[in-house]
Amino acid sequence: MDGAEIAFSCKICYSLYDDKIKKPYIISPCSHTICYTCLREIIESNLNPSCPFCVREIKASISEMKPNYELID
């Protein structure tokens, strides 16, 4: 993976972002970005989900979070 691909990929699963199932989402409240698939897995599999990078608690539902359109190639 080159530098451009790393910048446009999920830092959890390393898949390239797209505008469908791997759409990048901004985690609320910390503003880190991961793909929809990883975000959904984190929220659905934890009673108290938290950001995998800064460990801040995720209180918003996925429907309340916004896609990070700047990272869609």
C-alpha cells in the first residue's frame, strides 16, 4: 500500500474507503474516522463502545454520525 492508499483507507481493517459499505464515518465526539463496517461492529458488539484510537466513549448512534466525504476518492 502506498502513501495515498494509506491516507484513504480505514485504519482498523485497512480497506480502501468507498461510497458504499466502506464509507468513511467521523466518530462522534472525537472526530477520528473509520469505515462504516468497522464503526457498526464496534457499536453493536460493545455495551460501552469507544473510539479505538483515543478510547473516548461513543455516545451517538451511527445515524447521528456524518460520513467524511473528503476521504472518498
